[in-house]
Amino acid sequence: MTKPIDIKVKPKYAMKLKKGYPLIEKEAIDHKKLLGDEGRLLKLVDERNTFIGIGYYGLQNKGIGWVISQKENEIINKAFFARKFQEAFEKRKALFADNDTTAFRVFNGEGDGLGGITIDYYDGFYMIQWYSKGIYCFREAIVDALCDSVDYKGIYEKKRFDQKGQYVEDDDFVTGERGTFPLIVKENGVNFAVYLNDGAMTGIFLDQREVRKAIRTRYSKGAEVLNMFSYTGAFSVNAALGGATMTTSVDVANRSRSKTLEQFAVNEVDGEKQQIVVDDVFQYFKYAARKGRVFDLVVLDPPSFAKTKKRTFSAAKDYTQLLQETIEITKNDGVIVASTNSSAFDMRRFKQFIQAACKETKTDYTILEEYRLPDDFQTTKLFPEGNYLKVVFIKIHSIVEMSVKPAFTVF
Ligand code: SAH
């Protein structure tokens, strides 16, 4: 591999990187010199040429690369990647041994010491996700290191960086044996049908494992459940298995109906007896209000950004409004599971959205529990924004207004 080139970091950013912040921000270096040279190894130094770290140049949404070692003489090669993988897999030993869970994350980017790449395990198959052309330049050494570190049936990949709109069919297979899809994986004993070769998503978001379990085991019995932004209905399936009297899944994408029916079917739940609505959630709020429908449990798990024909949704801007509309169709003493994967705001801010929505609707509330990323989605305190998942279980009590206070008091 090529030798790293020396790059001076601006003082403000040098301080941050020295403390262990792994992301190389756009303003940190004069990266114009590097233009078009993604995958280049960088030896980052401060104004006085003191060594800071070894990084690579790779353009992502945020940042232009990652620091991957603090050792000046580190050689970035297959052995380096293999060490990172082995350390990471060791941390997931308990999950590998758990027969009830056969899909989870085995390598989580900067949380495991190598930003820009994640690897998920799906019952013998591995799925690599590349977040920049820069990290993709190390593909050969990384795939070799992975193959040497694990027993695998097959390896798949997804390129999550701009390829100028190209998506090549069957581009996802890397090596080993090809799977037959859907592949049925288990999560805490619940089945999921996944596809490793079918566009950007596999059918399940592995980071919600603990939330799904909580919903199934502690919140669903006898409940009428509404699952907003339901995708393949993973929350609905867990609610149904947990004893919900009815689940309603709402997603604007046409594919969501067949995908949700499939997830019910692989768990031997009759999906025809559940409600699956293909519509914009904001239309559904109106419909439910008109029909006087109310729910015991509402799961809200919107994307950070979404564009539909009618509107653009941004979690950072619109979550409060979304909650207000949800409160209107939640029963007294019902529960809202408010979830977001937006890294644009932190838990404190998210709770402010909750507080604002409850204030606006004159609703008293109690926070029952909170979830962040599970342990297999390793994060580092040095990069808190990497712990993007925020889930809050909110119990809704309506406020008794002053005017309905008892007219007399019994002593
Ligand atoms: N909750 C899901 C993941 C949600 S992914 C799970 O547990 O697996 C986000 C989903 O929101 C996508 O399926 C997308 O089609 C849907 N979506 C985006 N905007 C929407 C809208 N305005 N109304 C309904 N669904 C929407």
C-alpha cells in the first residue's frame, strides 16, 4: 500500500483530533490538494509537525475521512484490518453463541476503530457496507482480512457512496457461496426474511433489536398497536407475537404490503387479519381522527429525511408536529414509542421535542424507558454523534383541566 502523505491540520482541529476525535472534518485540512485522490493514506501532523494520527481520505456526508491509527509507524495492510476485525468479533462472542439471534452487527465503523465501514452478520453470511470511495479503495485487503478471520458461507456488500446514480444488478455479491433469498434469520427467537441482494436495504434494521423485544414482551399484550413508517413491519410482527389484539402498519411505499405480509408469514401469523395501510402517515392521522380510532401503543420510527409527493419530512424540523398528531390518536395511559436515527440532534434535544409536543396538546406524560444503540453497534465516547439511535417510551396521561376540578373537596 502507498506511503501516507504528510498533511498539516489546522490548530483548532488538531486539538480535537489529538484528544481522539476520529472524524477528519472538511475544514481541518487543506484538502483541495487531495481532490480526486480518495483512499489516500494521510499522516496528520500539527503546525509544529508533531504527529497526530494516520488517517485516510474518503468523502462522506460528514467529514472527509477518518483517523484509523495513533501509531506513527502503523502499516495499513491486511494484517492491520484483520486485527481490527478479530478484536471486534471477540466483543460479539455472546451473540455468535446465541442460537436465538442469528443477525447482528459485527463491526461498527469508528466504534470499532475504523470509520467508514460496517459489517453485519446474517446467519453465516456477512454484509459489508462501504460509506466512501476512500474506504472502498482498501477493499481487497479488507475482504481478505475478513475471509481469514471468520468462517463464512458468503460475503455481500453495499456501496453507500455516490456512484453517479449507477446501481448494477447483482453487484452485491463478493465471494463464497450465493445465498438463496429470502434468508430466514432469527432475532430473540423471532424470524425475519432478509435479502442481501436487493437494493439498499435488507428488510430489517438490526439496531432496533432491544426495542422490538421490549415491545413484544412488555407492551403488546391486549393492545391495539399502530406502527407508523412501518417498512417491512418488524415492530408489528413483534407486537402481534406479543399478544396485540390488532396491529396496523402504515408506510407510503407500495412494497411495504407484500414485505410486511412476508414477515408475518415467516412467523406463522396470518397477515390478512392484520391491517396494512399503504399511505402517507400524515393522511392516516387525518383518517384515524375522522374515524375516532385510538391506539394503546403507537410506534413512530420515521427516517431522518423523506420526500413524498405531498411533503418533505425532516426529523429535526418536524418531529414535534409528528408527536402532536400521534398524541391525538393515543388512548389515555397509552404509550408512544418515539424513535429517531437522526444524528442531527442529541437525546436532550429529542426530549425537548417530546416536551414541546405534550405542552402544545396539554398532555401530561411520563418517560418509561430509553434506548440507544445496542452493544453490537459499538460506539465510542470520543464520537458521541455515532450513537445516533434515540428511542423513548412515553406514557401519555391527559391533563385534567382546572375547570373540571371537583367543585368540593372531601376531607
Ligand atoms: N420502522 C421501520 C423502519 C422505517 S424506514 C422498521 O422498524 O423496520 C422508513 C420508512 O418510512 C420507509 O419504509 C419509507 O417508505 C417510510 N416513509 C417515509 N416517509 C413516509 C411517509 N410520509 N408516510 C409513510 N411512510 C413513510
